[in-house]
Amino acid sequence: MNRTQSQPLLHSFLFDPNSYMYLVVSLSGELTIKELVSAVEKAYTQNETTMSRLVLEQGKVWFEKMEKTGCKVFVKQGSWQEIRKENERKPFHLEEGEFFRTFLLNEKKGYTLMMMVHHLAADGKGMLLVLEDIFSNLTGEEVSYKPLHNEGSEIIPKDRKISFFMTCFIKFLNYFWKKSGKVFTWEDYYLVHEKFWETRETEVKFETIEKQTLDQIKKECAKLGITVNAYMIARLLKKHPEYKTIAFPISLRKENRSICNRVLMVKPPYRYNRRKSFQENAKDLYRMAKLYQEDEKKRYEISLRVRWMEPTLLDSCLLHTFCGYRNKASEILSNLIGYRGKRKTHLTVTNLTVIPLKQDYGKFQVRKVAGIAPTMSACKEVICIGTFADEMTIAYTSVIQNKNFLSIR
């Protein structure tokens, strides 16, 4: 079986127990459950990512091709909200190639399709590409096979470097880890997931901005010379003064239509300034976001640090945070990343922008599309913004404690 090269950056997501993204799609028209199941299963075979599994050996991780897909499709009864909560507590079997779960629900006015994906395998764009393949299969259009281009060190230019101080600090952590650390296995992956979800669940709330209000926002943005994204983030920060640190992903996709993760996370030093007007804050936020898009040093800052760290040290941080694993290097890095202590990111913003899907596909129609972003362990709250059919949907996701839960493995 063919293997793709091991990528250290995959360890940023591998052991995180809450690395799941969702797309919830409302469909109507002349469709049957059998047709939907067939279209989903066929889409899995049309992408190398969904025909691969993840191998974890001696601290190294890579994708390996398989003859059959490990991704799954289920026909369910009930509400997609309850199905989502039930499945977030069931770990993905990545070693068997389970990167996607698709749920199909028969509703009074049509069908609900909920796609759940592990963030290690795909970003928001990757999820939409699989959804496009499903729709093409339903309409009989030809779908080309897409090879795997997973997120890894190759997305960072080789001439990019980190500061001398940070280089020395990472070398110190790596040295200490090599003398005192260990290699983790799939058993540890399942243990982190079990311990995390023993007393937790995610809570998702939605806000809908309809066409008339959205058109007004677009006019205001054009007048200010900023993006809708900057405007919406400024609006949220004004509404929530408790958000003191933010993060947002930067996509490195160009013409890449692979099912993969091609985003880098940046954490700019920005706080809403209440001595300025909302418009001034929105402009400041836009200029800062643009700077991080254009300045390679700032864009790759976090990923560069990750690239030079021992992969198993990254794995150890979540074992230290949720499972009581003790190691000084793990403790230091866990606090720096924000898994523990005061450095946790208050708000992460993901924007699917204008979702590139049609409303009418002839035999069926797409009524609504909403995305739910992963609430990674280093963040308190995540929002996902998506616009479809002249309507913007914002999903607010946070992790809440519930001591009455029983763990599911």
C-alpha cells in the first residue's frame, strides 16, 4: 500500500479530543434515502483522503492508502442536534480510515444531511468539496478523482525561520523531552478522548442574518473599505468584552481542490478598543488581518514553532492536560499553547465565506447550509460564519461541563 510522507504538523490535531467540524444541509425535492446513501458512498471513493487511513508508529504519523474506505454513512431518526451530541463523544477510528461520518435524516419537508469530519483530514473547504461531489453524484455529473495533499511542513517556505530566542527555547524543550518523554499509541488517543468527554459536551447556538440586514452590512463595509469578515468579528468583540484574545485561520489554498487541511492558525495581539468608535475598530481589525495575510513572518509564526518541536512532545500536552500524564516539558508547553493556565484563546473565528453551492439542482433543492467549527482544546469559544442564499448563519460553539455524563468509548 502506498504511503504519504510523515508530517509533524499532523500532531497538532491528532490527540485533540474535540477536533470535529460539521456541515448541516437541508434538502428537498425528488430524492430517496437510497439515492443519498449511494451518492455519499461514491463520493468517499472519489477522494484519496477518504480512501486512506492514518498510521501511528514510533511517534510518526502518515496517511496510507486503502482498498476500501473507512468513512461511514448512517440513516438515522430523530434530530440532528441529538445525533451530533451523541457522536462527538464517540472517537473516530482514524487507524481504520474513519475521517468522515455522514448522517441522513428523513424530515417532513425533505432531508437533513449532516457531515462530521475530523479536522486532521480536512478543513472547511475540504468538507464543501465532498458535499459538491455528493451533489454531482446525485445529478449524474462526472467527478474527477482528487489526490491527497495533506497539511504538513511543506506548506511553510523552507527559508522561513523563527527567532534566536525561540529556537533556543524549543531546543531546550526537545532536549528535555528526549531524555524524559515517551512515545504514545492509539491507546493513548482513545484515553484522551474518553477522559475529555467524561464530564463535557459542546453547546451550539445559531444566529441568522437575513438578506436585508446583510445587504446593509455589505454597504457599510464597502463604505469603510473593509471585509464583511472584519466587520462581523468587530461586531462580536464589541458585544462580548470578555473576549480578550482571538485567533483565526488563514487558508493557503489556491487552486488546490484536495480533501485536506490547508489552513494555518494565527493569534494576533488584538483587543477591542472602547475608546474608539465601532467603525475605527473594524478598520483596525481589517488592517491587522490583512497584515497577517501578507506578512509571511507573522503568517507562519505558530506553525514554524510546531514544525521544530518533537512530535511526541506535542502529543503529550493533551495527555498531560486531561489524563494526568506528568512531564515538565509537557507542562510548560501545555501552558504556552493554552491547554492549561491563562493563555487559552477566548475566541476563534472561522469563515466559510459565501458557500459555493447552487440552490436548485433540478431534481433537488438546497434550502439551508450551516457550518459548525471545531472547539479545539486551546480555545474557549469558536464561531463559524457562512453565507448561503443571501443569508448569513453564525454558529457559536463552546464546551460546557456536565458531571452527570458517562464516558463512551
